[in-house]
Amino acid sequence: MDTIIESRPLQIKLADGTQIKGEVNLNRGNGYDRLSDLVGDYHENFLTVFNATLHHEHQTAPDIYQTILINKSHILYAIPEDDLD
């Protein structure tokens, strides 16, 4: 069975000031068709972000990861990238 990924670019800011740009998969079933549904659902404690770039407050070069897991309790906000244009 093939899994179809419906990626959505986003920007996240964490409580420690770290900013993350990456993508999430909205094709998760259970009514996850918006970014707010995925981030706001606390049945899952972690948000999976792929193609992620982390910008730490006091670091000049960003860290780049293929996939990271973010504890949702550390997220201050998450914004869809297309809303930033």
C-alpha cells in the first residue's frame, strides 16, 4: 500500500527562541486537514517535521535535518509558510 504525503511548509518558533522551517504531512487521517489540527492535537505529544532547518538564537549557521521530532509543549507558534508571503 502506497502512502501519499500531503506536505505543508511551515515555520515554528520554540519557547527557547529556536526557529524551525520545514514541512509536515497533513495526510494523516482522523480529520487532520489543517496545520492547526495537527499542531493542536495533544493525543500525539510530538510533531514530525521533515526537510527541517533549525535556526538557534545565538548560532550563525543553521542546522539541517532530514527529519526531526518536536515536543508540542515547546511550540510557541506554528505558521504555514505560504501565509508569510
